[in-house]
Amino acid sequence: MAATGFHTADELNDLLPGTLPGLVGVVVDTHEVGRLTSHLDVRPEVLAPNGYLHAATVVALADTSCGLATRALLPEGSTGFTTIELKSNFLGTAREGRIECVATNVHAGRTTQVWDAVVTNPGTGRTTALFRCTQQVLWPR
């Protein structure tokens, strides 16, 4: 992913069809430098065999939200980024409705960025997951 600067929510949504985030149904709602909000509608295809939201679905929403927002904070001259570490704590689940995500930047350095995301279930008002990831900034060789 090239360092391309700030994109509006609509421009980021245009990047998603034909990718994993598009497949699972991630939608960007708002984007400002250092913060992105998004959502995903819960449907049978994103559930685990036990009938509850699959953990990978939640991670896809959170990691995508952090990753898309990373683009706006890449240092000039960098060529992109990649996720090098992520952690999730699952506190709830869903079988239907929608989950929402708020991703916020914690650290935007020359070689790494750290992002936090909170995934919530607006139907219950409860937190579904707490997520943190580290993005490695890529530079030309």
C-alpha cells in the first residue's frame, strides 16, 4: 500500500470491493486524521459455526479500520505499511444487527504507528472487543 495521505470515508470505501474487508462488509463511516469510524452488518456469512459472530470478523473490522486510518499519518517518503502485531480482547458477541468500530491513533512515529480500536454493539450498548495493533512503516530500499 503506497503512502497516499488523507482520504475521505467515500474514497476509502471505494478501495474495499474485491478485498477481504469488502467481502466481510466493512463500511467506513467517518475519517479524520488520527480517527476513523466504521461498521459491519452482522449476517450469517460472518458468524462462526456456533451461530455467534466469528472472532475473525471482529478482527477484520478493527484491523481494517486502523489500517485505513494509518495511511493519513504515514511520513513523507514512506512507501506504505504493514501490520506487525495485533491483540484483541473479546468482551461480547452478536448474532444479528450491527457492530461499530472507533479506531484512534496512539503513536505515529517514523518507523511504527500504534492504533487502538473499540468495537461495540449498538443494539446492546456493550463493548464487543478491545483491539490494539502496531503498524510498521515501510521505506524504499
